[in-house]
Amino acid sequence: MAKPPKPDIQFAGDKAAARAIASVRAAFNTALETRSLKAIADCLHETAILVPGEDAPLIEGRDAQLAAWTTIFDQAPDVHYV
């Protein structure tokens, strides 16, 4: 019997926690792809911190991140996340 293909990520340490994180990450990616603010909110802890890049300030908290994604979606309707 053939082995199932390996996932595209490696699980180290606490494998249950790693799988949970990978699951939420996949849900978040789907939420971005579908531009669903509700689904994005469901993925974020209320105190989540987004590190957008070296030259950008941190975006702290679920509400601030939802506001940022709303702005991004409104200002860049032709941008798609895949």
C-alpha cells in the first residue's frame, strides 16, 4: 500500500498544536481568498498581532485587523489572495 503524500508543512514539537495552527491558517487563507470578514474574525484571537512588514507598524487586535482588511479590500478590489 502506498504511503499518503506528506503535507506541505512540517510538524515539530507538539503535533496536535501544530495541526490546529495549520487548520486555522488554512481557514484564514480561505477567508482572505473569499474576502470574508466574518471568517477572518473567526480565525483571529481578540488580541492577535499582525506583523505586516519591516517598515509598517504592528496591527494589534482583532478589530484593528478587521479594519485594515476592510480598507485593503475596498482599496484593492482587483487583488486576490490565493
